[in-house]
Amino acid sequence: MQPVLIYQKWRDLLFVHWSFSPELIQATLPEGLFVDTWHSKAWIGVVPFFMKDVHPRFVPSVPGISDFLELNVRTYVLDKEGRPGVWFYSLDCNQWLAITTARIGFYLPYFDAKMEASQGADGLIDYRCQRTGTKKPARFWYGGKGMAHFAEPGTLDFFLIERYLLFSRDPASGDIHCGRVHHEPYPLLKPSLAAWDTAALEVNGLPIPAGDPEQIHFSPGVDVRTYALHRCGEPPPK
């Protein structure tokens, strides 16, 4: 059995999604990955959230290092074996050690950013992110309430939310790697979205949607186990 590499908690996640033509999204993907579609539509998501209690196996969490903010921009893909997963265009973060570790150990496109988040009396989270070297910040003002429910398999909600494999590209060799994550299904609450923008898409040179997010989800979070990366087509390390 593959050992756990990193433990982490993902908290207060917002998922906003827009649909695009599969051809448009396929043109943004590296060789070896293929756009995954729902009813002939491809999707791009922006996901701001809180990383908590991040630490390697056998190493305790460290105050000031183990908790930070992250905002990722992603789409959904299949590898050559037809396995569904996530391709990240970017992951903005305000923790230098996480950025360095993820870039080296997982080949993930992490970027340094100035980030802050606060929760108002109305319960909504005011979440702001400005990547270093850019002029336009991203802002999301969001929250969730009500009874928790779970995405049903075979639905668009499940297609967008429940993903347990990530793909990345080794910049030196060009090889596609994959890594598994495991957590319980996301509990989903009724989402509220009071403010949003497309800055996170613009900074990645991605197509800009003409309208509001087509799908909005909120989850209070899950506890996550992350496993080591390995080259696609090869067995995972033991």
C-alpha cells in the first residue's frame, strides 16, 4: 500500500466554474492529457480556500508554516489511460515553503501572492489574492449555510467537485506525472457569492467568460491525505 506523504486540511472552499468549448481548453493542455467534458462542455474552476495543519508524515504541524491561503485555477482532464483528474493552471499561495516544496516535489505551478481573508458579521469570507508581479487582485466574497449535502455520482456537481487525482508536468523531461489524494466526500452547503471577478483567469492568459459563474459550490472542508507523485503509466511508489 502506498504510504501517505502529506496530511492537510482544506477549509472553507469556494468553487466557481464556467464552461468553455472542449477545443479551446484542449489547446491549453500539455501533450498526454485530454480535456474531460460534461455533456460536451469543458470547465474551468477557480477555488479559493484555507490550508490548515499541513505537515508531512511523522512531522508535526508548525505554527506560522502549516496554515496558509491558497487559490487555484484548474480544469478537468483524462490521461492516456482514461483516468479522470485535475490539471492546475496555477496555485497562488502566501507560504514560501509550500511554494518551493510543491514546485520541486510535485511539479505544480505554485506562485507567490499577497493574500488575506477575513470573515464579517454576516458570515461571509472576504478573500483577496494578488500574485506577486501583477497589478490586478482577485477578490471573492463568499460563504455557505444550511444543511450539508453531498454530490451524487453521475451529476455535474460530482464531476466538478469530487476529483482524487492530480496531474502535473515535469518541466525538464516533459513527462506527465500523477498524484493521488484521498478524503471523505465534500459536504456542500448552500453557497453565497456576493462578489467575484475574473482576475485569476486573466493572469493565466485563459479565456474570459462573458457572464456570471455558471456553477457555484461551497464546502466547509475535508481532511486530506496526499500521496507521492509518480510518472503516468508506471506503478505508484510503495
